[in-house]
Amino acid sequence: MSKSDFNKQFIFGITAVSAMGGLLFGYDWVVIGGAKPFYERFFDIASIPHLQGWAMSSALIGCFLGAITSGFLADKFGRKLLLIIAAALFTISAIGTGAVNNFTVFILFRLIGGLGIGLASAVSPMYIAEISPAHIRGRLVSVNQLTIVIGILAAQIINYLIADNIAADATDADILNSWNGQMGWRWMFWAEVVPASVFFLMAFFIPESPRFLVKTGKTEKAAAILTRIGGKEYALAEEKNIEHTLTTFTKKIAFGDLVHKDVKPILIIGIVLAAFQQWCGVNVVFNYAEEVFVSAGYSVGDMLFNIIITGAVNLIFTLVAMRVVDTIGRRKLMLFGSIGLAVIYFILGGSYMMKLDGTVILILVLFGIATYAMTLAPITWVVLSEIFPNRIRGAAMAVATTALWIASFLLTYTFPFLNKLFHAGGTFWLYAFICLAGFLFILKRLPETKGKTLEEIEEELKK
């Protein structure tokens, strides 16, 4: 059928609503980085590395729990309900995190926010992939990454606007007793309530995934949604393809399905790519901006402005990724990203060791973020949403996303220790070697998936 026959207004509308999970994921993920210099003084943990790491990484425990349960819940209750629940968790977390005066309760609300991130990170791209026509699926799934980046940039700008000016020679006591140290960091978290509430309300108006509906025997509802997406001819063809792939496995998903000889190699690819997206190291720039930029000679005030620059670059090159993902393809972009980051990190590590000017460090960091934003950041989610078989997509996506959040927790928790042990230069050299290993894995194991239906990809990966 002609590409013009698709109801793009409807497709883009439900994609935008689902992708709000990505926006809140990005905001919640990064807001803590801007609040960090202030809540650390408020809770008196600024000189305690393990509590610093725990404050930054605690949400990742929630991410892990949300991700590991997302597959079972999405396959049992559908994708739509999980998005509604994620929105509610984001709202509760945003209100609670800003209201607390106790560090333990602060951690509790970060865990709740992490649950929302874990659910949204698995379900949003999966939902978008399942409602997208093959020829624009890469671009539409990348919308989720775009909203993550918009959420990141929004958090960075809001943090900067909320924070009062900070003197370069400000002491810990000065920061603690300032408006920033008492109230500013709270408003950074409270600002999330607005988009979280909008997402919660809008999620009630999107349809359920047609692939989930077919899997649960609701073929008439699935046909109605598919017809609205691409017309009757498209609906008949898609329904037939979906039903064919669902007959591969038994009715009830068991652990054996995930380690089936046809699925296990695909699951391994998903797990490795998910972990690699985190361990390529770029996220430490967002989570530990204070350490990265202060080590290069910037003040706390300069740091808040610098992370806005990193967020803007992140947004621009995510748009580039959306433009090329369905033309250049997934595999080539992943290869370029991994080897590109390896080279940048090697130079960056040497720059720290030679104590070069902070501007040089900032430029190299921006190159790294640009490379990540147009390759590994969005393309990993595209590949994960595509490669798993229909029958077990929810469970397999949950496993891969869980691996991503375990890797993210280890990255975030260990950075203060690695930074103290190897300093910034040695730590970035470590990430360079990880990126080189990722390049070799992608080169050997990842096939190209652009322009193919989910069912075609499934059949190809079984061979």
C-alpha cells in the first residue's frame, strides 16, 4: 500500500502521548544532577562518597524493579495501563521528593520515581514500535528518545532558572544557608508535577497496542485500531502477520521461552546492547556534572550553565538521529557511535591528565554527547523495540531493560569511587575500552533491521 494511505495524524498523536513517558524519564533522571550540590549540603552528605552514590543511584533500584516487572505486567494487563501507572508514579515522586526533610524518605520517593522510569523506559518504546508502520518505525521510536532528551534539557534549564547565583568562592555553609540549599532544590523536583499530571490524563485517551489485543484474542478491537492506522488492507495484512508469529510459542509464556534456541541469541544481543548504552559512559556527564566540570576548573554556577549547553547539543543531534535512522540504518549508526566515543574518551582522558583548559574539556564532552545522541542513545531503544519475537516481546523487553538499569546503577554508583581512584582522566580511558569492546560486539552480532516489519525481523533473526 502507499505510504500516503497511513493516518499520520493519528499515529503521531498516540506516539506523542506515549513518548511523554520518555520526557518524564529524562526529566526525573537528570533533575537530581542540578539539585545535587544543594540537597547534598542540606542532608550533610557532601563528603560521604557512598551516600552521594546512593542518592544518585537509588532511583535505579526502582528502575530495576519497574523494568523487571514491566514484561509480566505489560503481557498480562496491556501497554496502556502500564503507561498510566508510570505517570502516577512520576507525579507522586515529584511531589514527595521536594517535600521531605529526611534523607531516608528522600530516597524512598526517588525509588518511587525510579519505578516510573523503569516502567516507562520499557513500555513506551515497545508500545510505539507496536503501533508503527515499518517504514517510519525507527523515526517514531526515536521520538521516545527525543522526548527523553527534551526532558533532560527541560530539567537542566529549570534547574538553572530556579537556582540563585552562586559565588565562585561559596563555602558549603554558604550554599546550605542559601535559598538554593533550603528551597531551590525542592522546586527543581516539584516542577515535574506539571508534565507528569498531563501525561497521566492523556494516557487514558490512547488505544491499546493492537499486537497485545491480537495476542489476548481481541481481534476485532485490534482490527479497528489497525484500520484507523492504515486502512482495511493494512489491517488485514498486519493481523495475519501477527497471528502467524504468535503461533510459534505455547499459549503461556515461561522462562523456557526466553532461553529457547531461537530466542536466546536475540536476547543476548538485547542484553549486551542495553548494558552497553549505559556503560559507554555518557550518562555520568549528566548525573555527575559537578564532578566532571569542577574537575576541569569550572565553578558550581558555571556547571549549571554548562549542562544546559550539553542538553542543547543532546537535543540537536537526537533530531539528526531521527532524520537518518530509517535511511542510514541502525547497525551503521551503532558502529559509528561506539568507535567515535572510544576515540573521544581517549582524547578526553589525556586532556584531564595534561590539565588542559576547561574549554577544551567542555568541547570534547560536547563532541561525546553529540556522538551519543545521534547513535547509541536513540538507536539502542529502536533496536530493542524491534528484535524480540511478538509472543514474548514484553518479557524479553523487560529482561533487556532490566539489564540496562542494572548497568546504569553500577555506572552511577561506581563513578564516585572510580573518579577518586583513577581521577577523571583514567575513568574516561576505562570507558574508551568499553566502547571499543561494544564496537566489536556490534560488528559481529547485530544485523540491520531498517525497513522491515517486526514479523520479518523475527523470521530473519531465527535463521
